[in-house]
Amino acid sequence: MFQASEIKRLIEASLPGSVAHIVDDAGDGEHFQGEVMSPSFSGISLVKQHQAVYAALGARMGREIHALALKTYTPDAWRTAGKEQK
């Protein structure tokens, strides 16, 4: 069983300056939802943003982490969405 806090730690360690909010969606330690903001997302496609997050999790995706419903944001989009208070 994987912990949301560990996913957060891995993402934030891999993407400097990022902020990750992760929840165990089903309460089963396998299905998660996440919102990730990273300065490195500026100027890259949504697909590349998601790939960067999945790369941070490495082989854990598909093994310990069965699913991660993901929303990614640039810093500007994060502020516009009012997420900075989280």
C-alpha cells in the first residue's frame, strides 16, 4: 500500500520548485488524484507535463501506484486557479 505523502515527496524532490497535492482517492493505497504545479511546466505541452510527473514516480507507476488522475499547472495557471492558498 502506497502513501499519498510519499507520492508528494517524490514529485517535489524530482521537480524543483514544484508543489504537489495528492489524495488517496479510493482509500486503497493504489488509486490517487493529484494536482501538481511546477515552473518547469512553462512552455511545454500538457502531455510533457504529465510525462514529467510520471517520470518522477518511475517504476512505481503501474506497480505500487495503479492510477493517478492528474492535473498539472504552470505557476501562472496555478495562481489564476486560486491554488496558491492550498
